[in-house]
Amino acid sequence: MKTAVISGGNGGLGRAMADQLEAAGWHCVLMDINIAGLQASDSRTPVAVDLTDGTDLADAAARIIAARPSIDMVICNAGVSQIGPFAQSDPASHRRVFEINYFAAIEMTRAFLIPIRESRGTHLAVSSVAGFAPLHNRTAYAASKHAMQGFFASLRSEEAPFGVRCLIAAPSFVATNTGNAQQTEDGIVRPGSAADGIDHLSPEAAATIILRGVQKGRDFIPVGRVARIASLLIRASPGLYQFAMRRKIHGGGAER
């Protein structure tokens, strides 16, 4: 039985990917800071971990590696967004977004690097439309997702000689926490909670697109109509993309 390790495993998209992988015969290890509601089974192992705590993450990874016969896919799915203009943000909140969205993903990848090489497996980064295009009122979020995509696209060539794939999925609006933003004072919100998104996908639909792309070995997987259009538009006419983004997504965001 192959094993997938999924960060943000207790969120809507993490659970949806786990459900579909388990139905296909995988064992899923769901890592999250809060695993309430997740039940262990023959095909599922919940693991409570603070991904921004290096020691906690290293200990959790070591336990997972010891418990499973192989680690075949690592899905860096955990993330947060931040709503608001840069002029009203502070350095601490910007760094917090990077700690969760970027550095946690990088250290998770480092922790499982050797097991993934041994299995000739897959690193899957769940980014966002904001990972390849600008997004109004999401400077920290877009920057962290751009950094994430830059890292995994660069890692791809380093890990290819080991038979390892590094894939990037870029969802647009996934309805995981719609209407339940729980925004903090520094503007940080739960992913998928933007109330003014467009063309929302269900977590299940997004998971299906992502895992279909993984099965086909696609280096880059745009998820949803908005993501597909944005990926074409940003390459063809960045200025036109900026105009459309300001009109359609003014004050909104493209979080998972």
C-alpha cells in the first residue's frame, strides 16, 4: 500500500484528496495542527503537528517514516491567506504568512526528501492562482505562493535524476471555508474563506482535478476555470490580466 503524507490534512481540500487517494488504495497520513474529527483507520493516520515548529515537524516526520513501509507522495497543502492592503500590514504578519505557506512546506519537503527518493515518488505543492499572478490586497499571500512555486519548480531539476517528480497545483477559488474567515487582527484568514470569490469549486471537484493531473504527471496543474484562464492571460497579456483582476477580484482572493 502506497503512502501519501498531506499537510493541512484536516482542511476541506486535504480531506477531499485523502478520501480519493484512500478509495484508490493509498494510506494517507493527515498532518495538521488540529486533528479534531479525524479518525484513524487502516487507510488513515492523523498526526497532530505544528508545521512551523522545526522540532515538532522533524519528530512527526521521523515517526511517520518509521511506521510506513514507504513514503510515496508528500502533499504540501497547508496554508493561510491574509486580506488587506500592504500599507496597513506589519512585518510580523507578513513573516507569519511565509512561515506557514512557504517555510513549513520547504521543511516538510526536506524531512521527507530521502524517503521520496527511495520510493521514486512525488512532491506535490498546492499553490494558488496567486502563485503565478498578482492578486489585489494579497501581497503577503501572493509573495509566499510565488516563492513556493519557484522553490518546487527549481527543485524539480535537482530531484529528477532520482526519479522524483515535483508537481505544482494552482487552484483558484475552492469553497473550503466560505463565510468562516475567522480573520485575526493582522488580517490572516483561513484558506478558502474569501466571501467574494468567483466560480468556486467544491473541495471534491478540486481534488479530482489535482489528482488527475498527478496521475498524468503534469508539472503544472491549473485547478478551475479561473486558474486556467489566468494562466493563459498572464502569459499573453500581463496588463490585461491586471485590469481584469482589479475589476473581478478587487478585494478578493484565490485561496484554497
